[in-house]
Amino acid sequence: PKFKIVSYSSGSHASQTAAWDIACGYIRPGTDSWVAALGTAVEGTQTYTTANVWQLTSALAPTPAGTAAAGAQLKIRIFREGDDATNDTFTSTTKLVKLLMQWKKTVAVDVTSW
């Protein structure tokens, strides 16, 4: 799967960057285990350029932990890297508004761009 994160912050935060991480993993069919392992998180950043505007990350493509199977669910974890002073320089609150997801139905279908 590929994801894009949409966020919003009010006020002026020109040239400040928020860093978001996303990880995911498959949950086996027939279980309700939400403690399933997650794959390695990937990071996306959003640099705010103007006041009061929604921001969109580039496409993020984390590799899910586990094995896809018929009926499997996908567990997704999204978090902000607020303690990452190198990539996250945003000094105010930013709100996650929406998660956009692109999913390919079969391995034979190539999702090259988004």
C-alpha cells in the first residue's frame, strides 16, 4: 500500500517542517490480535509555506509486516516524530486530518505513480 498524510495547522509557520511516520502490518484472518507486529516505519515530511493551509506528504510506501492472506486486515500506525529535531522543526500543533491510501489489488498490477 501507499499512503499520503493530510494535516492542518492554523497560524503562520512558514518554513517549518513536520515529520510523520507510518508503519503497517497484516492481522491474520480469524484473529482479533491488534498486537500484531508492524513493519519498519517510513517517514514523510511536510514543509509549511503559508498560513492556515492543509499540507500533503509525498507518497509513503511502508512494507507491511506479516503475510497478506484472504480476509487479512491491515493495521496502520501513524505518529509524528516530534523529538526528531533534524527533520521535525515544527514548533506548534499540527492535526492529522486525513489518511489517503492507494492499494493494488494483485501483485501483477503495478502502481508506479500517485
